[in-house]
Amino acid sequence: MLHDGQARRVAIIGGLRIPFCRAHTAYSSCSNQDMMTATLAALVEKYDLKGQTLGDVALGAVIKHSKDWNLARECVIGSGLSLRTPGVDLQRACGTSIEACIQIANKISLGQIEAGIAGGTDSISDAPIVYPDDYRAILMEVFRARSLGGRLKPWLKLRPRHFKPQLPGVVEPRTNLSMGESTELTAKEFGVTREQQDQLALASHLKAAAAYDAGFYDDLIVPFQGTREDNNIRRDTSYDKLAKLKPVFDRSSAGTMTAGNSTPLTDGAGAVLLASEQWARSKNLPVSAWLTFCKVSAVDFINTDGLLLAPAFAVSDMLKDAKLTLQDFDFYEIHEAFAAQTLATMQAWQSADFCRDKLGRQEPMGTIEIDKLNVKGGSLAIGHPFAATGARVISTMAKLLSEKGSGRGLVSVCTAGGMGVTAILEAA
């Protein structure tokens, strides 16, 4: 039910994350629970929440072990919050922690809770490895047997192939294409060139390095495992170095996507503290920004649409709700899953045909000023732990608006399964 009959404003107090690190490097021995608990504990300390009870904590991971069936609650227990604080697991692929923000924000807006934390974590280094279904079937048959003979008989079916482990899926089960292979098709459809992709990747690294040098991330990142900075940022890269890399998804002369203009496999965790205005005031906590609009969309990537183009639809629908244009923003945080995906999305908004046929708009949505895009670096440089990226972009945008003292920002994340999660933040 609504609080006093009206929806309440939702405040973003601030966010925090551990450095994002390439898989099998700094966090190779860390689990999702290790990373997420460390992040929550740092957020609790930063905002003096030790021993306090929050309304809810929503977080998740895209790739997790079966033992992590209650990951959010376990992380809460280790965070320093009161054990009366509940936790809920959720997952919307790469949009997980924005979706978590939406769920916590809705509860605050409706008056169900006063404050909560949203977040996400992912580890590629600690990815679950399972045995084939045939082997599991043998094990279950042994478990169900009621006699010694019944328990021994299933083992006669055992074959060497049963010992071949299976890694987490990296392809879309409906198309049998990886995210990169799907995006190569989108790049060709929209005419996104290799040169454009490498330029965007270079800008991402340069902006991220400059942001660190200027101290922007000092209060957004907590050191973890001896690491203080995202370790994918290439301070010494150049356009010429990026241009020398070979395509990896389409290895022919027509391929444009490389390891340099695609996000690396990454480990990390991030979290955001959200609250009602009254709660923030009662705790003497300044509001960084307001979370005002959100939207989730999906596309038919099996038959007609690009796998990672759903944000083009979600943003369009969200702007209609907010009665805003694409140009009514001071900053844009658009997740760079691949440079080609970001560029194709922006080209879709400029296309009269796409906007008319796909978005139901009479006019193109227009262009984004490139100097307002991912101004502190994007996923190409910082990395992309799937479920943590949404918390990163929300935290970054909230701080940008807080420092400016006015304006609004647009955040957008594409996800596996052809979905997009977007939001609008406004300065407090």
C-alpha cells in the first residue's frame, strides 16, 4: 500500500564497491560471498550502520554455486548489520543490481520499508563446475536404491565421458551464439566499424585512469585483497595498440570485435544504500541523488532484434513515462558490454527507421553528446562482474550529480536473454 496515499521519493545515499579485477588474478581464491560480504561490511562502516536493522537487502550473482542458495542473507549476517535485517536473492543477468535497486526503491516508495541495500557480485575465478547429467542420473539412482545390489548396479553404466566437467554456459541456449558472436551480427547490421569501437575503448581507459588520478573513486572503492584499483585499466594503451589486436568472435577479415573493445571476464562486487528522505534526515546522511524512473524491456533476439539492443527500447519507453527527451541529461552511464553494443544502441536512437518501426516514434530520438558519456570510464576499462555493474553505474552517477549539484543522469545496462534495465537519477 502507498505511504499516506502517495508514493515517496527514493534517495540514493551512496554506493561502494571493491576494485573490479580480471578473472583469475587478485580474487582467484575468493568466493561471491567473500566479495559481497566485504562490500556490505564496508558500506555498513561508511554509513555507520553497524548493528542497525534495515528493511531489506536485495542482491544476487549471475554465476553462483548451489551452496549459495541464500547468498544475500548469508552476506547480511557477515556484514555487521543487525541479524534482524532480511536478505533476498535475485538475478536478472547483467542487470541484477539495477533490478535490486528497483526492488528496494519500490518498497521505499510504497512505504513498506525506510531503507535498504541493493547490490550484486560475480566471480568467474570461482565458477561452479558440474558433472554431466548422465553422471548425476547415476548418482541419484544410487541414492534412491534400497538394497546393496540396487546401489551397485547403476555404476555399471559409468563411462569415461561422465567425468568430463561442464563449465557455466557461455552461449544463449535459444540461438547457440555467445554474446560476442551475437553482437558481431549487430555491429554489421548497424555498420559499426572497428575504428569506432577501438576509439570508444581507448576513451574508456583514458577517462577511467584520469578519474582515479583525480581522486574521484577514493570514496567509491574500498581496498580488497591488497588491491586498490580496477586492474583492467590500461594506462599505457593507445589506439595503435588496440588496432593490432585480432578479432575474436568473427575471425575473418570482416570481424571487428577484439579483446580490446570487449569487456574482460571480471570478478567483483558492489552495493548501494537507498532510503526514504525522512530516514536519511534522521540519520544525518546527505542525499546524493533521487532515483526517479526505472524501466525494464526485452526484445525478440531469436528472430528479429539484436541480443543486446533491449536498452534502446527500455530507454525510449522510460523517456515517454518521464516526458523527457534523450538530450535532457547531464550525464549518461551506458554499460559497455562491448564497444559495438554501445555504439549500435546510440545509432538505433539516431535512426529514423529504427525509431519508427521498432520504438513507435515519429521522429528519431537523436544523439548523445559524447563528452557526457561514461565520463569516469566505462566497463571496457573498469571491467564487468555481471551482477555488480549496475551498482557501479548507479553509484557513479549519484556521485556525479552530487558533485554537480543539479541536473539528471541516465543509466542503462544490457543483459543476456535480450533484456535491458534502465533508470533516471536526479540531483538532490
